[in-house]
Amino acid sequence: MYAINHAATALLLRKKESKLPLLPLLISVQFVEILWVLFNYLGWEHFSVSNGSIHLDYLPYSHSIFSGVAAAALSFCVINLGYHNRKLAVAFAIGVLSHVVIDLIFHEKDIRLSPFFPTPVWGFGIIDYPMLNFVIEFAYGIGCWWYFKGNKALLWVIIIFNIVDLPIMLAHGDMLTPFVHYPFLLPSVILFQILITWYFVYRYANPKRNKK
Ligand SMILES: [Zn+2]
């Protein structure tokens, strides 16, 4: 799933607990992806490009069931014990888990049970059907906005970022070769998407804060 729709998940969490600050919720739903960016820079995880699409070959440390649960449990403990905020701790842990659960639905078979064993490995593979992927993600993003009862500006943010993702979803042939020649490029693009969607969702989901 692309950055904007992971970010939209934070709106669901925020709606349930409207007193919680939005920023940590936005961080929670992308926590796993930030680790992926970091581990790709470090060379601990890697991807490949073949047949005109990106394959996330090796990502057991950031994206596995075990590491998702471990990261959720750890963040729960840190926030609950360190900041004495049980509600935020629960919401943050759910946010971390949501990323792995959603990626399981969209990814190819590349999400392991744990980093320790190469099998079993899961992924429902919606990403292999780009138009279906686009429609489902788009509907999910809009659904989160609708549930959150967001404003028009936030709706436009979700629409525009979904459309911007289309070229990558529909990429074919040699369009992705720059990612082969410059391996740091893909994690940098993903990091940039995470940061810019955090900014816009935070800005327009908190309109009152901006008026002050
Ligand atoms: Zn992911």
C-alpha cells in the first residue's frame, strides 16, 4: 500500500480516540516503512526490478509478522511505561500492526512469518493487478476520510496523492531502470512520500490548529 493510504489509517485511529495527538498516530502507521527505508540504506534489506515491476525481495526485519508484533509490543511498553499514556500506547501499537496487516493484503509473497526462517512467506498479491490495486487503495483512502469526517482539503490531499501514485503502479518496460542503477533512489522516494503525506494529512486533518 502506498504512503497516502497508510497515512489515512491514522485517521481511523484518531476518530476512535479523538483526544489523541495525530502526529504519533501518523508515525505509528508508517513505523515499519521507516525501518524499511533505513534498512535499505544500510543494505540489510533489498529490492529488485524485473519484468517492469519492483519486487521487495528481502525485507524480513522491517516487514514480517514477528517484527510487526515485536515493534507493536515494544512501542506499547515504551509509551505506556515511559509516558504513562495507555490510550496512546494501544493506538500506536494498533497503528504499527495495521501496516503489516495491510501490506499482507497488497504485497507479493514477500512477508515472512519471522526473520529467522525463509518460510512461510505470505502476500495476497493485489499489487500484481495495478488497476485493481489503485481502485481498492483509492476507495480505502476515501473511506478513511469519510469515517473521519474530514474537510474538503483533506479529501483533495487523498485524491491527489492517490493519482500521483498511478505512474508507479502502472510502470512497465524500462521505466523503472533508474531504480536499478541507483538503489538508494527507491527508499528515498518512499521516504519523501512518507514525509510529504505526513505533512499534508497532519495539516488538513487539524484545521482548527492552523487557524490559531
Ligand atoms: Zn510496507
